[in-house]
Amino acid sequence: MSTSLLHPRHWASWFAVLILRIIALLPFKVKMLAGTAFGKIGYRFFKRRRHITATNIALCFPEKSKAEQEQLVKDIFVANGIGFFEIAWAWWAKPESLRKRFSVEGLKVLQAATTNNQGVLLIGGHYTHLDLAGMMVNLVADMDVIYRKNNDPVFEYVITEGRKRVFKNVFERSDMRAIIRSLREGRVVWFSPDQDHGIKNSVFAPFFGIPATTVTSASKLMRLGKAKPVFVAHKRDLETNQYKITFAIPEAEFPSGDDVQDATIINQMIESAIREQPDQYMWVHRRFKTRPPGEPSVY
């Protein structure tokens, strides 16, 4: 660790890390209850995120009544509140302690894809328990992960160290050469391409019927890494205190060789998984931030 991270300007970040470390020590049910309360508080006070979430839900679920949309927004904040506590859990938990907490559907799909020492690009979405699910998946499929660098150097250090403790390789998303090399070595690499990073290296493809910028790097990684695609989805069940991991492959030819078609398939697969448990997706992000030429901002 660089000694520069101990500078007083970073003390607030270290205090936040201390809080997260304490959270990680809480019993499971306490984490879920505290996360629920935190989410309800967030709904009341995080007005900007509430507006973004409500806009996303109105766009993606027009068939729901206003009351149903509002309830879904509240549920989303609760899921994100729980997710905050799950992040702390994931950074410091012993991986084996999670084995009893989840079930797997479609494991044979993943196992079939990894035959002949061929790499697999594991494509998933940004759900509220992403880091925790990654640890669970790693228990059944030794894998590497791709991440986006955190702007806060303290959190960047803590997050990266937490992930390196679990995964063999942790790649910053711009390190394409290392990712491709890992795939060619027959590794499973997790990649979530469902956030709006602007129009560069992206195409517009429908997501819940709305044009959304979707990165084309998944297709590029599969082509250059000679990798097979497998989709992963995950959800939590608070009634059983369990998580479910699902692996699947699309019925359509994928990759197709066409960036827009591939982006459409990716969005369709993620959308299908979201519809099973819509509150657990990260709707607090501006998924439709970048608009086609001539279209106004939806936010």
C-alpha cells in the first residue's frame, strides 16, 4: 500500500472503510435488516437517485400503474440498501462460508462451455449483490473478473485487494490485452457490459425497448480471445435467505459478427433475467444517459 493513502485528505474514506469492515462482521439477518432500513432512508433522502430510478422504471415498465411503479422504486432502494451491506460482506468474507448460501441452475451449461480448455466470457448484469455473487460463482467456476477503476484511491485499494483475495486475476477494463490472454489460456472471465459509458466503442441497442448505448467489447473479447459466451444471472431470496445463480446461453447465434445484433442479444438476455426480479437491478444508474442524435435527455 502506498503511504500516500495515509494522508489526512483520505481519512474520511478510511473511516468509511472502517464502517464497512464493522458491517461485514454482523450476522447475516442483521445485515439484511440493517440494509433494508438503510434503503428506506436512502429512498427518502437521495432525491437525485430516486429521480433517476423513477425515470428508468417509467421508461422500462410502462405497463405498470403509477402506484406499482412507485412501489417498485421503493423496493429498488431497499435492494440497494441491502446491496451496500452485501458489498462489505463480500470484501472480507471467507469464500467457503458462502457455499451454503446459494444454489446453481444451469451449471452443466458452463461446464460444457469450458471443455477443450476453451476460454469462456461470462456475461452478466449489474445487480445489487454483484460482488457477493461473483464470490459464489468463483466457488463453482474458478474465474477472473473485469472491473472499472474507482475514483477514490482508498476505495480502489480496498476493493482491488478484496477481489484479489478471491479471484486469480483482476483486470481493469481497459487492459484488453491481459483479458484476451486470459481467455486464450482457457480461463473463465466475468464481464458486465450493461452500463452507459458513452458512445465511444458502443452501439445503440434496445434495452426494455429503449435505445441504450451498449459496449461492443464483449464481441471483441470473444473473437480475439477465441472464447465461448455464457450468461450469468443471480438473485437473492429474503424468505429463504438464499441466493440463486443461473447460467444460460442464448438461442440465437452469438456472437453473430454484427455489433448491433450482438448488443441486442446481450441486452435481451440481461432484460429477461431482470424481469424475474426487477427490484434487484441497479436502476439507480443512468442507463439511458447517452441518447441518439437529436433526442433530449430522459433525466
